[in-house]
Amino acid sequence: MSNELTCQTIAPLSVALIDSTVNACVTHAMSFPIDFAYGYSYVPEFFVTKLEGTYLVVLRHNWLVKHNPNID
């Protein structure tokens, strides 16, 4: 299945985990619109890296606070 998303090369960024360890470097990013049910659209930048376990995506706490203050 092809989702036709395009990654852009970016300057390397270190990934700091919630426990303050740094164990990865991000070199690619992509952006695409997210449309919320209440009529709001947002185009975030996603950093692309391999995640451990079964995680597909990790959202930063500040993103959740801005877009889902109840963090439900």
C-alpha cells in the first residue's frame, strides 16, 4: 500500500526521550494536514525515525496540551 507521503531531508536532530536519554538521530521529516471533527485543520511537521516496539507515532506533550488539553 502506498500512501504517497514524501519525506524531506533535514539537518540531524537528536531525540531526547521522556527519561532524558538520547538514543536516536532524526534526519527526515514530513508534513501533512490533520482535519479535526470540529472544523479545525492543522499542518504539523512529523519527524521520521524508527520506533521501538509497536509504536507507530509519538506525540509531544506540548502538541497534546495545545490540541487536546484534556489529554483523553
